[in-house]
Amino acid sequence: MTARYRFRVPFLLEPDEAARRIVAGIAANKALIVFPWPVALAGRVFRTLPPAWTRVLIPGPTIYSA
């Protein structure tokens, strides 16, 4: 999917490395396996914010009803 990109894709993992992380997460009985770390961090931050703030910070379709 990214082979055509002519720029560096930040936090891109090779499939083997991604699979290792997933297998390790499953083996550790993790309920949630998230990578790369900036995505995990952003998810944690946004879960602590009120939904109205999240809608402003990340515009677009939402699952929340107005």
C-alpha cells in the first residue's frame, strides 16, 4: 500500500515486526494491542477528553448523535 509513496512514512512497520507485536500482545493476554506508540498515546489522551472536545480536535463523521 505504501510502495508508491515517495516520502518517508513515519512509524511504518514491516509486516513481520507488526505480526511479532500482535503475537506478543495476544500471548500476554492484552485486551488492546495498539501501535505505533504515538497512536496509542493519542488514543489515551482522547479517551480522557469530553466528546465535544474530540469532535472539535478531530473533525469529520462521528458516531455521536447531536
